[in-house]
Amino acid sequence: MVEWHPFMGIVPPLNNAEWREVFLEYKKFPEYQRINIGMTLVEFKRIFLFEYSHRLLGRFIGLVFALPFLYFLIRGHISFGLGVRLSLIFIAGAFQAVLGWYMVRSGLTLNPDVSPYRLTAHLGLAVLIYGYTFLTAVSLIQPRSNFVYIRVRNNLRLIIVGLTGLTFLTILSGGLVAGNDAGLAYNSFPFMDGKILPEGVLSLDPWWSNYFENTILVQLNHRLLAILVVILTLITWSISFKYSIERGTRRALNIWAISVLAQLGLGVSTLLLFVPVHLAAAHQAGAIIVFTAALWCTSKVWRKDFK
């Protein structure tokens, strides 16, 4: 989809003439000329509908959010504080749509790949919106009066919050892996073609660009961050048994530990099998499950659950 119509673009091509017209527009861009030359109309429809479904789902989410929000706001069922939080979510969602198109535009150039920076920003904002929405929902289920900050020995609360942030950082590094096709570079584990640190890890200039554009270092960083998250999550889970924790918090910690192990297995499988789409999508979904479990634990430990 080489054009963006925020409000009128909800209707796809409806007949062969319209499909041919859209296909001709696509042929003007380097992605067709350099990668998909000779693509048939049927093949074009397949990739078009993937993007169309994504954009349609984004619009649908916005509609499902906005209509009930306005209804309850007009009826006076939403407090000022909650209204501000929900407004921020809606504004961030609108900005996410603009950022998505900004990302797509980066692939309509002589280099027919979207910018890894823009892709990662689009992913990161999506995860932040989801996380903020999740915490908002939790705050409604558990009244604010139940959220009491108290000190815990060994700063376990701060460890869980920090680990949640590290999980988010690992998701961002996964966006850079996808944006640079770094998952196709070294398809072995735990070593990278038999080496801990392959040659060329700092081959780009300036040096800092290696962390964002060098496929070797981008993949290595994601591996190291993922393994660090797994180790620290399991250590945190083990330490938590020193405390008397209410059942809900214990369940959250258990799910977090299980999900992080499953996610590691998905990540390794995706890598070893040369990134099949279904496994890559499952790995991305697994990241959200781990992040949700981390947020759930974070929301739990800010309550008076430890004795």
C-alpha cells in the first residue's frame, strides 16, 4: 500500500480495474523494481491484504476505544484523572498511526527496506501503548487505595521494575533484529558460527552505528539481552520464595518465569529454522506475553503483598 488515506482508505480495491490501478502504482516503486519484479496480480493482492488488514485493524481498535470512551465521558462515568489517562492512550494511538506511515515511507525509496530505526520506534510505541493500557485496566480492577508503596528487603520491588524495563529494551532490540534482517545472519546457537564474538562486530563507521545497523552486533545484543532477562527473571523468581506472598502475586511470578523460558525456546527455534514467519510471529507474541507478566508482577508488588 503505497498511499495513506487515514479516513477514506478503509475501502480496498473492489474490482479488477481498481486492483490493476493500485498494482500499477506499486510498480513505480523500487520494492517492485528491485525485489518483486515479475510479481503477478494475485501475488500482489496477497501482500497488499496483509498491510490492508493491519491498517484496518488499527482503525478498528481506535473506533472500539473512542466510541465507548466518549459515551462514558458524556454520561459522567469517567473521573478527571481517568479521562486524562484514556485521552493519552487515544492520542498515542493516533500518533502510532502517523508513525506507521512514516515507517512505510522509508521503504518507498531506492533502498526498498523500511528503516530499522522507524520500525523499532513503531514497535516500541505499540508496546508502550499496550503497557499503559494494561496498567490502566489493572488500576481499575484494583482500586488505588490498595496500592501502597512500602520498602521491601533486598529492594525486590525495584528489581522487578528494573527487570520489566530490561524486558522492554529486549523487545526494542528485537525490532532492530527484524529491521536489519539480522535473524538471517547467524543461525546457530549458542555460538555464532562457532564463535562467541564473530569478526566484523565493529566494522561500521561511526562506531555507534554498529549497535543499530551492523547485523552481527544487532543479533548479538538481542541474544545477550534475552539471556540476561531469562537469568535475572529466574533469579528474581527464586528470591521471591524468601517472602510470604499472597496467592495472586505468586501466580504472577510463576507465569512470568514460565513464559520467559517458553520465549527463549521460541527465540532459539526461530533462529535455528531461519526465521519462518509463523515462528517469528509466535516469538513476537511471546514477547508481549512476557512483558505482560512483568507488568502484572510490577503492579502486584507495589501493593502491600509482602509480609
